[in-house]
Amino acid sequence: MSDEDHHFESKADAGASKTFPQQAGTIRKNGHIVIKSRPCKVVEVSTSKTGKHGHAKCHFVGIDIFTGKKVEDIVPSSHNCDVPHVNRTDYQLIDISEDGFVSLLTESGNTKDDLRLPTDEFLLTQINTGFAEGKDLIVTVMSAMGEEQICALKDIGPK
């Protein structure tokens, strides 16, 4: 085999995992968990004791942090669950393009142009009206498991 047979995709990633393991019994309400390979915020946890030789089970009810869909999962409390690394970052809104993408200013002074406007109607209207009025807007972007979405908006006054 020659070197030409091996092609590797190089990504600009430090190789850090998108999730980390945590014992199911230690995950609490308002924490995060991966259910059906989607990052979710835990809204309800109930633990049930089972028979003589069974495991205690944790019943998780979560809401997908990007789509808002409700999902459920039951896991033995002694087993490990995946917990997503969830980050929130604030950016200043510079521009909104016609095709629904936003242009954001990062802390380092660079621009970030790969994010779409949010699908949430209320947040979308707030962003559009605030931008049309020429206000300085700060958007909060939540990122987890390789996905990013605008999740909040702050008005820091007129330009």
C-alpha cells in the first residue's frame, strides 16, 4: 500500500469529546444529558427501586436544547450516561442577510457568519425589530455536540 491510499479528513478541532460520562444517579434536574443522541436539559428525574436483584432505575424527562422537543429515557442508576459539553457565548450582532444568516462580532474582533436566525418566533421578531430600529444587540449562542443556535438576546442601547 502506498501513502496515496490513505486519505484523512483534517478538522480544526482539538480532539475534545463532545460529551463526558456521568453516573445516571448523580444527574439532577436542570442539568444536561444526551437522550436519543440529542443534547437535552433535564426537567424531571424520578428514581425507582426495583426487585431483589435488579438495579434502581432513573427516569429522565428532558427537553432538546435546540428543537424544544420533549424526550424521555430510563437508565439504571449505576450506569453511566453521556452529558454534553454545553457552552454559551455572547456575540454582538452586526448584520442580518436576506437568506437568514447573521453576521456576529466575536471577542477577538473577527466575524462569525455561519449561524442562522433562530426558529423561535418570539426571539426572531425581537432580533428583527431591534436590528431594524438600529439598536446594539448582543445575542447569546448556545453550542453543544457540534450544533450552535441563538438562544437569547440582550439590548445594550442605541448605536
